[in-house]
Amino acid sequence: MQLENKVIVITGAAQGLGAAMASRLGVKSCKVILIDINLDKLQSQKLELSKRGIEADCFSCDISDESKVSELFEQLIEQYNQIDALINNAGIIRDSFLNKPNANGGFDSLSLNQWQSVIDVNLTGVFLCTREASKHMIATKTKGVIINISSISRAGNIGQSNYSAAKAGVVALTVTWAKELARAGIRVGAIAPGFIATEMTQQIKPAILKQVAASVPLGRMGDADEIAHGVEFILENDYFSGRVLEIDGGLRI
Ligand code: NAP
């Protein structure tokens, strides 16, 4: 896909990886549309981008809410009449061991709420946004691209039952949709980042983060723009579909 004049929708774009994607793609003459749950953060991100000459449009939406996602895509289609790419980037972590014995002789367990909230955003949100975006792509015969952001944790990571399950699910969806949507000329790819310096990884205890960085063969955490570079590659490479691009500095967990 040539990026010039394309309309690219990025979820979770108010900060972190999504913001880096908007920044990299925005200088390539695309129209970048930022989606996030928090409108204030989105507005400040829009301002940051405009200081660098990138004009982005912002829409707040909880991507785990079916009716809000339907309304959002109706609005986008009405306003732009074109969606060339969707980057399913929004995600959350709610880490906990499945069952960790505590000092009271009981357990600190992963709650259903922790489980469900991560599945809702990281898996169901990806499904809802892709269903709406691909409907429009098929109807308008747009040879679009969907990119799902998975994670190195898809292989199974301690303390991340919910997150690992969702991120593995996202890879299964990538392969399934690549097969289903190929007949419409739509490509679907995924990226599995390792540990990247963003607000999300700032939630991890500094001592653990230091250990993690030291365990990466390349000896450091990744930079958000290195993931955005992967997004750019998948968008531009017309033979990439149904696969996961691993950008993790060589780390295996
Ligand atoms: P981040 O800094 O936390 O940014 C994620 C953005 O998504 C936040 O602005 C967040 O808003 C928003 N969001 C959360 N729930 C949402 C919802 N229901 N609807 C719409 N937006 C919502 O995370 P990041 O590090 O940039 O990560 C981006 C993606 O990469 C995620 O899918 C993450 O799982 C994945 N990933 C990240 C890393 C890493 O090392 N950073 C590694 C592997 C994979 P709030 O802040 O208000 O919740």
C-alpha cells in the first residue's frame, strides 16, 4: 500500500506506541485518525503532533463497547468515506498471579474483573473495531490493511494469564482474518513487541524493569518508534499477511 492520502485509524493513540505510529505515519502524507478512551489526552497528543506539522483528527471511544464502536465507525465513514487501514493498538494490563499465597494463609488471586477487563479491551475491542472497519473496506472494495498489536507475552508470561490469553487470541484472529479477508484484497498482520519504553511499561516496578532490560539480548528496551517502523513496513509490504512481526530485541520469555 502506498501511504500517501490514505486514511489510517489507530486505536489507543493518545500515548505510547499508538502516538509513535501517528507520528511516523503522519509525516508520510496520510490522514491519521486517533482513537482513545481519554479525550483530554487525545487533544494534547493532537497538539503535540500539530507542532510537528501533522494534522490528526481525534475521536474518543471505549473500544470494548459494541454500540460505541459501531457509532464511531459510522461517524468515521460519514466524515471520511474512506478507511484504508486500522491499527488495533489499544490495550491494558491488569497483572496478577492466578493464585499467590498471602501472609493471611489465603490467596491473592486473579479476579474475574481483572480477567474480563483485559479480555474486553485487548481481544473483544480488536474484534469489534476490525468487524466495523473491514465491513466498510469490503463494501467499498478498498484493499485495506488491518494490523493487530499482540505481544511477546502471547507465548505465556508469569503474572499475565489475562494478557497472555488475549494477546495469543489476537494472533489467532490475525491468521483467521488474513484467510477470510484475502478474497476482498484485505491484508491482516500482527506485531508482537517485546518490552518497549511507554507509559504501560512504566507501571512495572523499576527493579523488575531493570532486570528485563538486562535480559534482552540487545541489552535495552525498545523504542516506540521501532514498533511504528514495523507498522509502516506491514502497511507498505503488499505480500505481508497472516503473520506476526516480532520486534523484541531477541528476547524470549
Ligand atoms: P499505553 O501507553 O498504555 O497506551 C495504550 C492507550 O490505549 C492508552 O492511551 C489507553 O488509555 C488506551 N486505552 C485503554 N483502554 C482503552 C479502551 N477501552 N478504548 C480505547 N483506548 C483505550 O500502552 P502502549 O505501551 O503504548 O501499548 C500499546 C499496545 O502495545 C497495547 O496493545 C499493548 O498491549 C501492546 N504492547 C505494548 C508493549 C510495551 O512494552 N509497551 C509490549 C507488547 C505489547 P488509558 O491510559 O486511559 O487506559
